[in-house]
Amino acid sequence: MAAPSSNPALAPPQPALSVNSNPAHLDPLPPSVFTLPQTAQLEALYTIIRNKDTSRGDFLFYSDRIIRLLVEEGLNHLPVVARTVETPTGATYNGVGFEGKICGVSILRAGEAMEAGLREVCRSVRIGKILIQRDEDTTLPKLFYSKFPPDIASRYVLLLDPMLATGGSAMKAVEVLMEHGVPEERIIFINLIAAPEGLTTFCTRFPSLKVITGWIDQGLNEKAYIIPGLGDFGERRYCT
Amino acid sequence: MLEGLLAPPHTFVGEASQRHDLQGLPSTPRTPSLQPKKNTVLVSHGRPPWYAEDGQRTSDAFVIGVAGGSASGKTHVARQIVRKLGSIPTIIILSQDSFYKYHNEKELALAHANLLDFDHPDAIDMPLFASCLADLKAGKQSNIPVYSFAAHQRLDETKYLYGATIIIAEGIMALTDPALRALYDLKVFVQCDSDLMLARRIKRDVKERGRDVTGILDQYLRYVKPSYDNFVQPSSAHADIIVPGSNNDVAIDLISTHIQKQLKERSHNLRGKIAVPHRYISSPSGTSSPENILEEEVDLDIMRSTPQLAGIYTILRDRTTRRQDFIFFTDRLSTLLVEHALQYLPFVPKSVTTPIGVETLGKKLDTQFICGVSILRSGGALERGFRRVINDVPIGSLLIQSDSKSGEAMLLHVGLPFYIRHRHLAEQTYVFRRLLFPAQIGTAAAAFMAIRILLDHGVQEDRIIFVTFLVACQGGVSVLKRAFPGVKIVCGAVDNEMEEGWLEGYKGEGNPEGKGRHVWVMKPGMGQIGVKS
């Protein structure tokens, strides 16, 4: 049990998460990877969205719930500063204040589904977009489109993509962000389901970039789909 | 309500058909709004605590049985008692008429031909009457049957009753059944001359229903009189008090005085005991940190403190925070709290197939009975978060306010979901109780009352999950946990101390000078959540 938040000693930022308690599929976890607390409750949410018979309405509702938890967790990796306020009862409270500007960047198309979840938690957050697709000739991920807030280099970036399979497009997105002047350690990658292969590749390439993932699955099949996964997130979300 | 379902003139059958005749006795002029209804919980100013510090009920409800012949004035006596008691809260007048048996088709045909004897004890479902009364007496909820005099039939619907301090059971056969008699604390028989009763009956039926005297007399001689002689009159032997059917002011005065005396002996001052746990009483400065004591002794689930959570609490505690920010951040906090609290629900393994055809083992929720109950008045604060996480469950509410004079928690309104109103469902239901007034456990008086209400309804203690923003560890939470160890308390933060203070008073009923109220305030606290949102 953590210390109560009324404790004034809390002020400096602290490592937000307990370590992954579900190391079955990736052990040890790279130090930059954080998962949500692996509770039965969370597992039940994943069971619903994994099920191919789940209706679209339920898929939306339950994936939104997980996304909200992921975003809340991701925000915990942003810095805070000590702040003292006076309460309505007239007492002094030593708390913390949020620090640093943020910006969300979604990897199209599935990442767009996470924007609403981010907005629910951070009102009026700026959101940039990246479209990355596989190049037919080279089979490598290729940047098709990107649009960022002009001052993105001075912001913390929450990079949004629900599925991390091989990690190809996510790594490409990080490259693009870094080209725009965002340092690696100021990017937080928020992700619903990750395959161990892609996660390992990604974290080896960007060791100081924090990854928040909800669940680490078994692995990839021959078509590079996450197993057991939940199918194509974008397809299930947008029904296309 | 029975009053709305009364017999049309052609279905004149004994006692049952006279209900509404008794409503406006000319000897007692009164305004309609003061007319005590039957089979309804009558509330004058809220229900004070009915339990002690250990969480157990201090006493059963006080039950009065009122019997007497048809048109003897039983209802009049019952209502006069209610009026005399005045400010005594939560009274139910339970009418025997609700308990007429369910009729089969043969009986139904007889009833419509006015050939079914409704004045016989066998017409009444005495075991059901007794079990409903026993439940109410024991402080549990009861769903009493609803009988339609128009259809001569018990309806499918039931009427939910809960929370009476005094129950008056009235009916011609109220004293005939031994099981019923065993439940009464006071047995009253309204004695009236047969000719006076007949005279009243004829007068009413002729005047108000336009019926002829022959028909009334025929009915009277065939059913009413034999029933009175054989069953009703002999039951007066069991009465503690025989009250005359007219000019009975003195008798009613005596009865009311007796009841008031009995209730006074049962009353107590609960808030003092909860708010000042002996351990903390002498440290008003409160700088000593009781947190360690708290965590060892009181099994609270305090959410893992994160930078975001700390930041949210800072904003919520800041007196300069704007209202829309306050709402936004309570919303965020409540979503996190409810998500966290959901882990206390039971889960079982479930196997599903994913869209790529892989079978995988996961988990699913193992109950279909989940509901939420808000403690008003700051209802919205946790409710939005709850809805966001569980969108399709029933949500009930309890209005509990502290009394402006005594500071005691007062139950003003009970609106519980279907699952809880029916005991057999309540026993399997998981209840998320969102403590919303004041969304903080300070003295815990409101929380205590709310948990007691759920237990009264048959909800199991370990299926109550109490979700709250803030707990004062010097406050009543340890008393609460000691009384109800099975209840899980999920909170976002713990405050260090409670401070005696004065709440700004409002001029109004019971407080004509607008004097401030003596309260316990949490430090540093976050003010009254209801006021802010």
C-alpha cells in the first residue's frame, strides 16, 4: 500500500509503477516498460475486447476504459513540482502541481481511437498525427503524412498506437518525432497490447523512451499478427 | 395505494369496502395533507440512528396492534396516535386489508357475486401478514402484497416498505392470530357498541354510496355480525388496552404517552460515540500521525499514490480552484477510484476466441447483481465516474443529512435499486456505495447509517464496497471498520486530523437565528464536495 497522498514528502516525482506482475511472456521486462497492474479486473476487460463475438458497442466501451487507464498511467511519467495550497477549511496542504506542456501524437489509423481517451483526461490537449504504411517495394514502414503542433520540440509527447506487433511503424514514428526535435526521453509510448518481439526491438532501439502497455501477449504468428491479440484494432473500432 | 383501488358500490363486502369511509371522520376536521396514509412510511423529519456504536440495531420497531369491529373507529384511533406522537419519525400504519388471500377462479366468481365471506379470519393470509410484520419489526425491508378491491384480487405488484420506528397494524382480525399477537408490543382493542357500529355503517353507506338500507342490513347480518361475535369480539381478551370507539381522547393520550416513554428509553446519542473515538479524543492539535495505527488496525484500501493522483488532490483541495476544474478533476478521480474498486468483484476464468482464430483463456465477471448507491446530496460527484466504468447497473440513492440541532445523521429518503429491495436478490448483490455526503469519511455517521441500511436489506457485509474520496483517519473510520469489518473501504487519500468547528448556519426550520452548527471538519480536507459541484 502506498503512502497517503497527504504526505508532504510525496512532492518529488516518483517511479509510477510497480513492475510487471505478468512476466510470462517477457522476462525480464526492459526497464523502460511499464504495464498496468495486472488485475483480474483488467484481464476481464481484455477478455471482452479479445472475443471475436463482442459487439462493436461493447468493444468501444471496454477498449475506451482500458485506454483511459493507460493514459492516466502515462501521465504519471510527466514531471510534477511541489505546490502548496490553502484548502477551504483554511488549512495548508503541501501537494504537487502538474508541470510541462504535453501533446498527443496518434499513429493513424488505429491510434486515432485513443485520442478521445486522451482528451477525456487532458482537456484541450494538442494532438498531432502521423500516417505510416508499409512501402510495397521495400516492405519497410514509410512515412506518408505527419502534422504536429509547431512547438512540439518543447513538449512532452504521448505517442498513441493501440497495437505493438513488430514495432516497425512505432519506431518509424519515433524517428519522425526526433527529426522534429523531440528528445527520446520526452516521448511516452502508450499502447494497448504489445508482442514481446516488437517490444524488445523497440526498447533496444530507444532505451530511454518509456513504454506504457496494458498487456504483453504471447507473440507473433507467421503473418506478424499478435497472438492471441484482438484482431485488427482499427477494423474492429471503425468497422471498415 | 389501497385508497385508490377501492370497491365500487356494487361490491360491498364487509370491512374491506369501508376503507375510504373512515378517512374523513366528521368529528376530526383536518387538512388532507396531514392525513396519514396507510401502508406508507410516514416521515416527519427524518429517521435518527437506530443502531449502536457496534453497528447492531439497538431495538426492534415498536409494534402496536389495533383491532375492533367494523366501523368501530380503529383507523381513527391509529391516526390519532400518529398525530399525538407528532414529531416521532417514520411510522407505518399497516392495514390488514392488504393481506386478503389470492383467490382462485371459483372464489373470484363468488366474490364478484358478493358471496365470499371477507369477514372470516380465513380470508386473510395470516402467515404472510405475520412474516411481513416480523420483517418490519426486525428493521428489515418488506414487500407487502397489494390487494385490489375492484378486482377482488391480490395484484402481482408489491409495495416496498422499510425503516419504521413505529408500526401500527390494524384490522378487524389484528388480534385473532397468535403469531401476530406475539409480535405486538402493545395490543389495543377498540370497543364500540354493535348498534353504534351498525348505525355508522348504514349512515356512511347510504350517504356516500347511495345504497339501500336493506342491502346493507343483509350484508351485515350475513357476514359482518357473525364475524364480529365469533372472532372479533372474543379477541378483545388479548388486548392490553380497551379503547372506547368514541370520545376516546384520554385513552389515546395515555397510549401516546406510553409509546413516547418506551421510545425514549430506546434512544441514544450515537454521533458522539462515533465522532470521538476514545483514542483520539485528547489531541485536538493532531500533529501526531495516527496513519500507522490506522493502516494496521483499519484495513483501508488507499489507492496507490501517483504524481497524477497527488496533483488531482492538490487541485481539489485548493480553495481557489474554479468550479468547472473542480468538477473535471472529481470526475477523473472518481473514474480512477471506481476502476480500482472493481477489483473486489469476483472473476472466473473464461475462454474466448479472438478474431484471428486463436483461443485464449481470460476472465469474466462472476456476478450479475451489481448496483451502486449514492449517499446524497453531492450525488453527481462519484456517479459520473461510476457510469463511465459500469454503464448499465442500477443506481440508488440515500439522502442522509445531519440534524441541525443534534448533529445526528438523519435518514430522509431511501431510494434503493430493485436488487436490494428484494431480499433474496439483495443477498447476492454487490453494492458499490459511493459515499457522497460529504464524499469523505469524516465522522462516518452517514457512512455508518448507509451501511446499516444495506445490511438491514440483507446485503452481505463483504459485498459492500465503499468508495470515497477522502478518509479522516482520526475520525469515525476505525469505529466504522470495527462495527463492519467485512466492508471494503476504497479511498483516494487519507487526511490526518479532525477538527471541531462551526459550520456556517442557515436561517431556517429548526434554526431560526441562523446559528452555526457544531461539526467535525477534516484537516486539511477539501471542503464540502456537494457545495462545490
